[in-house]
Amino acid sequence: MDTSISSAAMSVDLNGLFGTSGPETGDNLRANKGIKSLIEIYKALFRIPENLDHYSESDYRTAERRFLKYALEQRKIEMEKAPHGE
């Protein structure tokens, strides 16, 4: 089985994932950089041999996007539950 996944299949359209577009200024820019950093971390967590061997290119992209959305939503929930100041 060919385990190579094209870079196009591994990329995620952030605008499609979050529904954001337009100019970024101030806090928005910092927030987007933080989200992009989290996405890179979560993508690395998803990019394991088990997933690379299991999915076709199109299925990999779909599964990765779902994983990223789930992981980011869970992170948001964790942040909302955290006491202020942490």
C-alpha cells in the first residue's frame, strides 16, 4: 500500500474551517497566529503511520479536518472551563 499523502491532502483551508476572512489587525492577528500554531501541533499529532496507512488522500483530508475541528473545539471548552487568570 502506498503510504504517501500529497501535501495538498495535508493542507487545511483555515478560512473554510473557521469561516473567517478579511483583514486581520491587533488581537485578531495574534489569535490567528495562535490558532495556526495549534493547528500545526494537532496536524502533527494526526500525522501518524496508522492514519497515513489507513486513509486514501481524499479520506485523509476529510479525517484530518474533522480531527482538527474536534481538537480545537475541545481546546475551546477547556479554556472556557479554566479559572480566569490561568
